[in-house]
Amino acid sequence: MKSTGWITRCIVMMALGLSGAVQAQITAPDEVERFGLPEGCTGFVTVQYKLCQVTHHYTCEGDPEGIQHRVDLDDDGPFFVSTIDSEAQWIESLDVRSNILDTLDPAPENPASFTDLARKGRDDFNFSTTSEVGETIIYQGRDLLTGETVIIDDVPLLRTDTYARATRPDGTLVWESRGNEYIHLDWRLFLAGQSVTRTPDGSFQDEDEPVEFHFPGDPGFLALEPEYNCRALLL
């Protein structure tokens, strides 16, 4: 598990990367702007989502085997960075705008297992995370493979039926969500889908899902901006 200092350095380095991209636009306007990953890191896919989000997935030199990272951007820039292991467990996640880091607690009661989901078609999980400000959240739920293979932008994905519930240690509900996500077997990661989430203040529906995939060498790889359904595009 990586330290808080490492992921904070990642954010700083990515911010420098953004500044460098802006400078490149000024000095070389014919070049394509690209998001700057931390030094020693290599992107492997960029995902454009339906609801104004672009996500870059990448790996970094010196990481333990199976570790990978992602950064999410909306039309205001980066807002979320996370690290997962080979079983797609949430090792660390950082809300960039609040600068609050959540870290997976040791010895989860039932750790998430991408392997079980891929091989058995079902994975049950029960784990917790603790933030830098001392807030612990317990996550319980399960993922099921529906048996459907969905092709999006020529990329084959397996659809899941997902249920998750987040509570505080005293049992107070934070949120409860049901819906569908996608997994890619070779990348060993989850991609967002449609869901309905209930909170103590009400319910809302999220209809996000991948629209396009861009790989190294593609014009849209490491794009700085999301392409779909953003405020600027709707004006």
C-alpha cells in the first residue's frame, strides 16, 4: 500500500503536467494537448464517458505487480485519483478538490476479488476505508456477472449487476446503490455504468457509461477535456 505522501506527489506532478500542457499550447499551437501523468507513469487507456467525464488509466514504474491508477477529469479539470490492486480493491482514493485521502483498512472481513467475479460470476465484499480526517466507512455488497458481453467502441466488456451499501461504524447509512457496471477481463478493472443511489436525503439516478476508448497513438489518448454532455458543449 502506498503512502499518503506518494499520492500527494502524484497530484502535484499532474498539476505540473497540466501547466506544461498549457505552455505547450502557447508555444506550439499545432500540437495536441495531452494530460500530463506523473513522472515514470504510462497510460494504457483513456475512457470518454457519457456524462462529462474523461478517465485515464495508467501504471507506474516501481509499483508492486498489479497496481494501477486512474485520474478522472470533468470540464473543471481533475477531481478524483485512485489506486487499485490486481483484485480491483480500492487501495487509496483522493478527492482532489477537498484534498481528502481515503485508504483501505487492513485485514478486510471479505476483501473484493476480481478473480472470484471473473471465474465464478459472483463476488461478495465487506471492507472499510478510513480518511485522513478519521472518518471510517464500511462497504458491503456483491457483484454478479449477468452473462452479457457488451461491445462499446469495439471494446468487449462484461456487464455486472451490482449492489453496494456504505455505512458508518454505528450503522448509519451513507448511501446504497443498485445498478450495472462493466468489467474488462484483461485490464482487471471496473468501468462505470447506470445506477440508482439512495441517501438519507433522497435518491438519484446516474446514467453514465463509457462512450469511447482511446489508446496510445490515438488522437484522443490522454485528452485534457471530456467530450460529451458538458456545460460548455450545451451553451
